[in-house]
Amino acid sequence: NRLQRLTTYPVHEELLPSLFFYQLNQYECAAGQCVSELQKAQLQVQSLQAKIQESEANNMKLQEKLTEMECELRSLRQAAQSQERTIQGLTESITTKDSEAQELYHLIEGQNSTMCKLQELAHRNQLTQSQSLTLGQLQGELVRVQSSLFSLGLELEASQRSLRQSQRQGDDLLRFKDRLSSDLQEELQHRGVTEKHNQDLRGALQKIRSELQTREAALKECEAEKTAVTQEKDGIIAQLERSLQDKERQLQVGSRTQRHSSKPRDALLEKLRERIKERDQALERSIDDKFHCLEEREGQVRALQLALREKERDLERLRCILSNNEETITSLDALVRSKELELEQAAEAYRNLQWLKQKSEEKETTALREKDTIIHQLQAALQAPDRSALKKKKKKRNLKKNLSVLYFFQDYSYRLSLVITERTNEQQELRKQLTQTEQELSELRRERERETGGEAEHLRSLLKEKEAFIKVPADPSLFGFPSSPCLLRS
């Protein structure tokens, strides 16, 4: 505008060279400002590119952390499933042990009844021996002894039932083995799936790297075009300077020739003014175009800065989510350890029950043998009533010994019943603990699935947005660079 005003007003011929020098200085200052602004824009673009690369690297790290977290979650789910299976096996074993304990109660009651009968028989034998027993009474005692033998047969049937239960336990163990084999097959399949997933992730990483390389090449091309544009602008400025020098020479020539002729001088001055106006208009257009490009670049830089701020906020959110996931994983690890300790305690209790069962079976076998010997002795005593008094005394002594043994076994059976009641109480407590742990595990699973589902959906949405932002084609017009120097040439 200033140049147009200066060119419109009439200027003295002597002031034209100084005016041209003034305009040339203004053009040089404007060109220097444009170059400095272009350099600043280049530096801003480079810094934004570096920030974008850093954000992409952070995204890759976050994706790797997400894959690691998913693997850890899968391993925790597998551990929880294995714990559930072990808990199911323990519950089944506890049910079998409860049935065995009930059968042992029945056996102990039968043994107590037989002990009472044998005590009554021994007491009656003592009374009959002291009062000279008759043959009829001895026959009645034989019948009673036969009834005790029948009870012993029932006890043998109970022992057979215990053997059947042991066979059932063996079948349960085989089923548990089959379950373990199926679990191993599932683990192998899951391992294959994870390997395929890892291969897919590697392929995606390679694709992203290739895309980054292509984008870097596009950015280099944009920088080359930008340097070419600046060089062309410098050439245009040099041409303008040369044209100004030519004009100065022409003015000098015109000032020399004005002395000889005034009319051609006025025509030359008008032509020079018209040419100066045209050059001023061209320079103003080029400067306006440069400022327009710079404004567009500033707008794009602001948009990129806003996008970077949003990415930084997303990264902070992802870091918070990762920290929360790590805390939940540590809490789940602590719960898993506590559950493993509880399972070990339950296994120890199960082993103790098996040991007590073995001891009780051994004691039962010894008691049955001693009962058989006592019955044989009683039968022999009933079959030979007419022996000497010495034999009767020996029989009395043997009966006393047998009675002491019977009292001992009765006391032992009572103690066994107390131990079994204690063990049943412990089993009930263990059942309650197992039910509580199962409820806690189910609640933790539900909460974990909800949290992981929401977090995974949020992370996937963020990753999709970032991938969409990264996959924008690297067009040089986005950075404010002209695709061709035709504008300046025009």
C-alpha cells in the first residue's frame, strides 16, 4: 500500500534513485523476515515430528504392556480354573470321607454292641462257673456267641463296603487324571493361539515400521521441496535486485537524456513508473501469499500441538490404568497365594484323615482277631464243662484278661469316636472356608472381568483413535508447503 501511494503521487526526478533504494531496502527486510519465519516454521515442524515419533514409541510401549497384561490375566484365569478344579476334587474327597466316617460310626456302634454282649457273656460265664452251670445255660450262651459271630459277619460286610469305597476313590483319581490330561491339551492349544497372536503382533509392528519409514521419506521430500521453494524465492529476490539496478541505470541514462529532450524523458518516466507499479504489485502478491502460507502453517502447528496434548493426556490415562492393573494383579497374586496355603492345609488334613483311617482299620483287624480267639476259647469252655478246677481257674484268668482287653478296646473305640467327631468338625470348618473362598473368588472374578472389560474397551478405542491419527497420509500441503512453485513464477 505504501508503495502504491508513493507511485501514485508525482515524484521529483531527482528523488527517484533514493526512492528506489528505499523500496529495495524494504523488499530486502521483508524477504529476510519471510526467511526467518520460514526457518522458525521448519524448526516447529521438526519439533512436532520428534514429538510425534516419541508418542508413537510410547504407543508401541503401551501396546507391549497391554499384551503383557493380557498374558498375565490369562495366566491368572488359568490358575483360578486350576484352583477351582482342585477345590472340586477336594469337595468330592470330603464327601467321600464323610460317607466313610458315617460308615465308621456304624462300625464303631456295632463293635460297642458286640463288646457289651461279650461283657455280658463273660459276666454270665463267671456267675455260671461259680454256681455250677447247667448244659442248657451253656447252650443258650452258645446261641448268644453265634449271634455275636453274626454281628462280626456284619462288620466284615462293612469292611467290604470300605474296600468298595476305596475302589471308588481309585475311579475318582482316574477321572482326575483324565481332567488333568484334558487341561494339558487345552494349555497346549492356548499356547499355540498365543504364538499365533504374537506372530500377528510382530507383523503389525513391521507394518507400522514400514509406514513410519514411508512417512519419513515423505517428510524428507517435503523438506527438499521447501528448500527448493526458498531457493526459488531467493532467485526471485536476486532478479528483483538486478531489475532495480537496471532501473537505476535507466534512470541515470534518462537523467542524462532529459537535458536534450523533455518529451521522450516524460515517456520513459511513465514507462518506468508503470513497470515499478507492476513489480510492486507482484511483490505484494508474493508477500501476501507467503503470509497466508505462514498463517496456515501456524494453524496446522496449533492443531498438531492440541493433538499432542490430547495424546499426552491419553498416555497419562493409560499409565494410570496400567498402575491400577498392576495393583490388582498384586492383590490377585496375594489372594492366589493365600488360597494355595489353604489348599495345602486342606491336603494335610486329608492326609491326616487317611492316616487315622489306616490306623483305625489296623485296630479293627486286631480287635476282630482277638474277638475270634475269645469266641474260640468260649466255645472250647462250653464244649468241655467237665474238666478239672485248674482248667476252670485258667479259663477264669483268660476271661479276666479278655475282659480287660475288651475294656481297653471299648475305651479305644470311644477315643476313636471322639477323634472322628473332631475330624468331622474340622471337615465342616474346611467346607465353610472353601465355600467362603469360592464366593470370594467368584466375586473377584466378576469384578476383575468388569474392570478388565471396561479398561480393555477403553484402551482399544484409544489405540484405534491413535492408529487412525497415525495412518493419516503425509501430504506436504498439511505442513503449509506449496506443491509447486507456479504461484511465485506467476
